[in-house]
Amino acid sequence: MKLQFLGTSAGTPTRLRNVTALALGFEGRGDWYLFDCGEATQHQLQKSAFSLGRLSKIFITHLHGDHIFGLPGLLTSRSMAGGATKPIHVYGPKGIREFIETSLRLSASHVTYPLDITEFTKPGEVYTDARDTVETVRLSHDIPSFAYVVREAALPGRFDMAKAKAAGVPSGPLLGRLHKGETVTMDDGTELKGGEFSGPPRPGRTVIIGGDNDDPALLGDALTTADLFIHEATLTEPVKAGLSFQSRHSTAADVAKAASAADLGNLILTHISPRYGFDPTERGLSVADLENEARAHFDGTLHLARDLDIYTLSRDGVLVKTG
């Protein structure tokens, strides 16, 4: 799996961070998924390797503007891209249909491809096919907000080439058919079943992408089977405690504690408040404050996402920053 963060700021953009959007791609597949679509997401895509024409699904976590204001522009621009006739499906909480249809109608805009919209009000499965399943978990925020759990289908077991060669299978069509799991008949009449030369199916990867949420513990059950957890860490605990209002967002410590309790291997924090700069002398607060707070509670692989960062999650669950 390849992930690229198209926006990592909370609420408003900064000079170095756009508002929330995340691209998710899969090996051997032409299409990709988008999670949330803050303002100017289509501009960020032009700096990425993800093609707007190949976008097949958009998953919206909740209806706050910094997560959806980029949708109308992106959808209409896609009509002018190479994938203008390929369908796209938008999933989101109730209200996402009205937002999209009203925006297109009032701006006299239209799309040239089939556009499907699925709304939901309760957690559960929203999409499944032979490749993957996407489920939602209800979160805690000012308005209905959800996390998406992307579960890749089980992968075929590894083919034992040495065992096939030992059985006398020659290189060529017979070996290819056996590798696909088919039953083949050798020249001497021996029948070989492909399944006997493959190991057990390998579990697919699971990635959890959370929307805005002040209680990461709500994801506890799902986290126990996840290979990667991506969640907002808008604030540090001292800053949140000093606010004059109740923030319905998580701190870095909140998320790290939930990840640690689930014995999670990989954690990426995003949706960073504009209060935190990359240079501590610029704003007085630094993203390093968030990282240090999280590391005090989590000893797995931890990253604080920056705009256009690229990560690869291997089939063995190893997360590497590759760009």
C-alpha cells in the first residue's frame, strides 16, 4: 500500500500545510481511494503521483469544512481529466449528498461520469468487493464523525517453487497453471493440485483512518487487528488544558495511549493545529512537542505527517517513509 498526505493541517491551512486529505493506493491496481477532501486538495494532487482520472472512491469522515470544501472543485475538475468517463463513488455521513448536489447545482456545474453517493448514519460496513472491505467506526466529535477501517482481502499463500520442481513440473504453461492454483496432469498421468504447492492464505493488511475525534479509545477493538493507525493529534495536553473552550479533538498523548494499549505497530499523527510550527522560534510551539508527547506513551513506529509525505506499508506490516 502507498499513502500520500495531501493535507495535514487542522481547521485552516498554513504556509506549509494544507487542510485534510489522504490518498491510498494499492500494488497492482490502477485505481486509488481518497479520504477527506479539504479545500485545494486538487492543487495538492498536482504535486503527487496520484492521477485524478484514476480516483475511484472518496470516503468522507465528517462534514466540517476543512474536510469537504475541496469536493465540488475536485469532482468538476475530474470531468476534464483523463478519467472523465470512469465512475466515482463518494461515501460519507448523512448530508454529504446535499452538500455535493447543492454545490454543483448552484454553481451550474456538472460531471461527465457516473457519480454515486452513499450516506450513512450508523457504523458498519459501507463497501466490499473481492479486493477489500471498508467499515466505519463512530467517533466522538461536535458533529457525526467516523473512522474508516480498510481491510484488504486475504492474499494467496506463497507458491513453493522448490516443491514444484522436486515433483518434476517443468518450466512453462504447466508450472504457470499450478502457480494459479489449478489442477494439472503430467505427461505420465500424475495429477497435481495447485493448492498442494502453496502455503496458507496470508492475512491482508488493515489500515484505520480516523476523522476528528476526542476519544481514540473508541477504536480499541478495531486497533487490535490493524497494521497502521492514522489519527488526528490536533493538540498537546498542556495546550488543550489551557483553552478557554472545550476542544473535541485528541491530543498526541490520547492517540499514543490508545495505540499502545492495542499493541499497535505503526502510528501516523496528522491534523496538526496551526499553532504548531516546524520552527519553534516562529510560533513558540513546535510539531516536536506533539512528537515528544506521543513518544512518551508509544514505543512503536511513529511518524508526524507532513504535506506530500509518502509512506509504504509492506505486506508484512512494515511502514517506511519513502518520500
